[in-house]
Amino acid sequence: MANKTKAKKFSFFLNGKFDYSILIITLLLLSIGLIMLLSASAPTSFAENQNSYNYVLKQGIVAAVGLVLMMALSKVDYRIYRKLKWIIYIGFVILLILVGFIGSGAGGARRWINILGFSFQPSEFAKVGFIIFYAALLSDMKEKNKIKKLVPGYLYPLIFLLPVVYAVYKLQNHFSATFIIAAITLVQMFVAGSAFKYFVGTGVIGVIGVAAYVVKGMASGDGDFRMGRIQTWLNIESDLTGTGWQINQSLYAIGSGGLFGLGLGNSKQKYLYLPEPHNDFIFAVLAEELGFVGSIFVIILFALFVWRGIVIAIKAEDTFGTLIAIGITTMIGLQALINIAVVTNTIPVTGMPLPFFSYGGSAMLADLIAVGILLSISRNSKKGSI
């Protein structure tokens, strides 16, 4: 009698039904995001280009390409990526290091590569690449019963983060991407079965390190721009026209929205008060125009995305699929959580885009590619509903 729990036979193309909930939620977030981008970017776009639609047209083209890729990847058997784990890892590490030397940027940060007039941010795609790599690596270790040990179960996977941290944080000066990649990796390790006590130890060391950094910076009265952001967060009114300008304008926008908002298109802070409202602070414009009700609706959509992502992870046919699904769900959910926390001054300011909303072709494309892989995993999932 055949084993009913045996994994389905590998096929390059999948024909099963995917999770329509994730697709609908993604399309809703993307549609609302494009509408809000049109509203938020219009004043800035007109001031720069005498064209109110410049940003949203570019983002719309990227979204269309991303949707095509998403649906195409939903048909590709995700298990093929497991065979390519070392190519994916080495390729992205080399690319990220090169960006640190030859990439373009500003303010001491090199994050973009320009090719034939187009620029893209490799770190956004690297997030998806490293999710696949760690899913494969941890699956192999779990199958060999090595995941519970300190060495290699916990320390061995972390070794592969070192060149990533060096490339993204040190060379590109991109803290938010470094944090997201590291956080996703730790979540995948936890789900794979790494011993909880090692995470507690890492957390304690991390808290001590951050506390020491803050105490040292405040005691000396000096520090880098990150220390300045922390000091502004601790005392938001200390520099209303300098480092505190953006977050204060964000809070003004949110407060002005009230319960139901000022109405779509009626934001006042986007008129060159709130710096770059179409980027990381687009949620502030949404709160001003759609109010508390509209804000909560968007937050609920992200929560539903996380829920369905976890369901797909639970129902995945194998550990590899589970870990990819958890990684993608963490990436989207954590970025949304951090972005909204920054905009509401719950945590210090850091450059974190709001998935499907913030202007940026690389982030949009990477997110839709990730959703396509998530849909592929759902096509090959175990039967039963959750």
C-alpha cells in the first residue's frame, strides 16, 4: 500500500489550485497602494517634473510586470530552487559586495546598480534569495538531525550571515535591509527546530549591545545619524526643524485624519511638508486621508496576509516549502510592522518601505516575486482546510 504522506512527485510546472486568499489580499493591498501612491506623490511629482502622474505611472508599470512574474512563478515547482541554493547564495553575496564598491547612491550609502538607464536595488531581491537559501540549508540539516545542536545546528547557519552583514551593512550602509535579512533567518531557524535557549542567549547579547550603544552615544553627546534618530525619538520636540521634522509632520498628518480622514486626495501634509510622502511615510498620508478606519483596514489586510502565509507554511508538503513560506510571510509582515511603527513614532526612524505601497520598483518587484513563490507552495500543499 502506498504511503499517503509521501511527497508529491517533482514536476517543473504545477497544476494544482493555489491559495486564492493570498492572491486576493495581495491584489487589494497593491490596488490601495497604487491609489495612495497617486495621491501622496502628486505634489512632489508635479514640483519635480510638472507631471502629477510620473511616480504612479512608473510604479504601475513595475506592478504589471511583477504580477506577470508572480503568476508565472506560481506555476513553477518551488522545489527546483533547493537544487540551486549555493548558486543563489554565492551569486547574491558577490552582487551585494560589488554594489558596495561600484553601486550608486548618496549620503555615504551605495545601494543601487544602474544598467542601461535602469536602476535597481539588489538587496531587495537578496531578501528573497536568502530566504530560499536558508530554507534549503536548514531543511538539509533537519533531515540529518543536526538542527538541535549548538554546533552546527545554531552557529553554522549564522556563519553564512557574516558576508551578508559585511556587504549590506558595512559596504552599503543599509541597516534596515541587514536587520530584515537577519530577522528572517532567525525566524526560519526557530521554525526549523533550533534550540530555543540559543535564541534567548542571542537576544540577551543583542539587547546589551544596543543598550551600550545608546548609553555611550547619549553620554558623549556625539554619534552617527542613527544615534541622532534615537535621540529624536526619545525627545521628539528637541529639534522640530531638523532631525525631528519628518516624524513630527507624520504625526501631524495622522492626527489630522481623525476617525474617517479628510478624504482621498485631501492630505495637506503631502504638499511639501512631509518629506518624500510617497516613500517610507506613505502610511501617514493614508491615515490623514482615510483616517483611523482606513488605516485599520490596511493593517487588517496585512494581518490576514500573515495568517494565510502561516497556513500555507503549515500545509506545505515538505520542510523546505514550510521554511520558504515562513520566510516570505515574515518578510512582508515584519516590514509592514516596522514601517507603521516608524510612521507612528513607536520606534526610531529607519528606512523601511511599506510593502505594496511605498514607491520603489525593486521592493515592489521582489515582493510580488515572493508572493508568486508562496502561491507555488500552496499549489503543492497538503489537503484539508484551516
